[in-house]
Amino acid sequence: MGCIRQFCTFSLGELSFGVDVRSIQEVILHHEMTRVPTAAPVVRGLINLRGQIVMAIDPRRRLGLPPRRSEAESINVILRTEDQPVSLLVDAVGDILDLGEEQMEPPPETVRGEIRGLILGIYKLPDRLLLILDTERMADFDAATESAA
């Protein structure tokens, strides 16, 4: 039996994503955000997390997905990164899944463009595909700015 990894799952519309639980600092409900007028479109704003300023990234824009249809409050998934914490604004947070590393497959050839470089692999679950995000690349502000330009 191969190595088992734990993934925190979340959704963006109909798509399911996962990130390694070791990269998660915390998950918080909607948090007041300060807009940054000159920031790249992928940056939705800044949040004050107990005195620490955290940049909130819209993963829909980062992944080239359509904008949210509803004005419902988003959830902040706070990622630990090499530089500083970053918030991903997601629609809903799911379960923590224990998945075997050997079951992860590379992204299919049909996944192209910016999203392909941000996905480490996929898991074929009984009810859906789980796309595993590269959290360091997802939170790379310079790459996010360049891709949105």
C-alpha cells in the first residue's frame, strides 16, 4: 500500500478541488475585505486576520473559470505558503479525504491553459473528479498578476 495523503476539499461551482491539509492554516467564513483598487483582477482584496494582513485571491479568475453567479458569501481557505498566508475564496468546503498517492493521475490532456499548470493531478472519486491544486503556484502572486494581465 502506498502513502496516504489527506486533502481538504472545496468547490468552485460544479468543480471539486483538493489541497494537502498540511498547506491549510485555517478555514474561516466570510471575512470583511478591503479592496485594493490598483491590484490585479485575481486579487479580490486584503483581510485582517487577527492583526495579520492576508491577500485574498479569487481562484476562479486564477483558473480561468466563470465568475460566481450568486452573491452568496464566500469562504476563506487560508493557505500557508513560503512567503506569507494567502486566502482562496471558495464556494463551499467539503470533507477531508484520505487518498492513496498511487491513485492520483496526471491531469487529462483536455485540461489546458493556465489551469493545467496549477493542478498537480486528479483523483477519480465515485461521484466526481477531484482536482488537486498546487498551493504554492496558486498563491504565487507574481504569476497570478502576470496571468491576469
